Amino acid sequence: MSVKDVAAAASVSVGTVSNVLNRPEKVSPEVVERVMQAINQLGFVRNDAARQLRAGRSRSIGLVVLDVSNPFFADVARGAENQAAASGLTVLVGNSDENAERERAYLELFREQRVNGVLITPTDDQLADLRTLRDAGVPVVLVDRDGGDEFCSVTVDDVEGGALAAAHLLESGRRRLLFLAGPLGVPQVAERLEGARRAVAEYPDATLEIVEMPALTVLQGRAAGEQLVARSAGDRPDAVFAANDLLAVGVLQAFTLLSQVRVPEDIALIGYDDIDFAAATVVPLSSIRQPARLLGATAVDLLLSQSEGTSAGSVPQHVRFQPELVVRASSGGTN
């Protein structure tokens, strides 16, 4: 079914049908009614995607996240989607699963679709594919990753967040801290560790043990918790700072299921991100809050300022938010 079929059924030209669909004020009401009747009778559906591509750009934004199952990235996507909708745009979400090849495939797909721009949390610091996209005229904004002098970006000060978490544990009297990391090659994880080290350095009698897990998941957190339970009581830390809430939830599950470690009496626990269900765990989880939805919304604003040519010159714009400590029962709070 095409515009030609509609034009024939309504006894008008193809140009008249186009005007009815795009500029109805230029057509008489009688002709508009006749064309619309033909559209309804034939079941014609306009192909907006094709029309937009012919115009040179679609009404979509591409978003590539590291792990779509992580509530933090789900909230980033929600913020981006809401902000994009206000400008009549849709968001196409791709899950790289921390895999560079999958990331590359999504970027190529978005380029072929001529999206309005791309928001991305890259899998690593090799940004050649993003440079290619940018050089092809597609605006790019990095989310939760600093763009340096090449790309616009929205981030949270993870060094400060790591320091906040460790300082809270230290101020509550804990001295044997353990930082439960995901892959230390992930910049956010490395920065949170840097912040924790800075805080611990302020206490001569404090120590910081580092345990690196292969992924930032509940399953890996549970495995780490089981390893801690297997230690003798004297060999355990008295506080755990997990690099994200999913790891922290896994640790809490292991402690609870094995019933050998009390939180926070034996080991205080704090996570990072403050995902929605952090407050609903069996022992409400202390965390470092990131404004995930605001990150997504701000990234869209930066993207639109590029695509509309309203950004200040060609210098990349960077927005950095400050994290917030949220104290709950898992680290000795009352809620």
C-alpha cells in the first residue's frame, strides 16, 4: 500500500495526499475528508521512518548502556526517554553487556538509522568508533564517563562518592574495611576505590582490603559474601564497601542465608547507586545515591544542543553531579 494507491482512490494527485499528511492547512476541507476516507478504507499507514530518513535524520536517539538489567542504567534510560519525549523524540536502547563487539554493532546500526545522536556508556577507553560516528556528523554524549576534550559528557564525582562511603564507615568506628570491586578496569570502579583510599589514609589505624570480582552483579556479590563467611571471625573485615548496590545485595543475601554474619553488628555494609529496592532489602541498604534519571535527561539536553547547533562553540560541554550519602540500617542507621 502506497501514497499512489491513496491518490488513485481519492482521485487526487500524489502531491495532494502529501499535503494532507504534512500540510493539511493548504488543502480544502472537502479534499482532506476525501483523502482521509481513502486512507481509512485502504488501511494505509504512513512510513514516518522512511520520510525522516529522506529528510536526512530520524526522530530517534540511540542509547547504549553496559547492562540493561542493572537498575541504575534502567533509570538512566527512563530519564533520557522522558526528556527526549518532550522534544518529540524516541530513544532506542542497546545493551552492550560490556562487550566491545556488541557495542560496535549497535553504533553501526544507529549510524545506518541516521539517529539524531548517540548517548553511550562505553565499554572501555578505546573511543575510535565514537570518533568515526562524530566525524560522520552524529552528535555523541558520554554518560557516566568523562569525555575529556573530545566529547560532551554527564558524570557523577565517583572519587567523592567513594570517599563519602568509606568516611561514613570510618566515622562509625569501623577500621578493617574491604572494598568489593567489580572489574577494576571499569573507570567508575577505579574512581570509587581511589576515593575510599583517600578516606582510609586519614586514619592511621585503618586498613583497606580490595577484592575484585569479575562482574558487578548480585551473583558475584553473593559469591564474595560466601567467601567472607568462610573466613574465621577474626579474619573478616568489620565493614564492606561494595562498588555498586547489586554486589552489596548479593553480599547481604549470603550473610542472611548462611546466618553466620550479622549486619551491621558484625559487618557494616554500604553500596553505591541507591537503586530503587536498596531501601527494601531484608536489612535496608546504605548507599551512595547517584541522580540516574537526571544523568539521562541532562545527556539528552547536551545532545540536542549539539544537533541544534546551540552549544557554546565546538568545546565539549561537561556536567558533573555530586553524589549523596544515604544512611540506612546496614551501616548502623535507623531506617
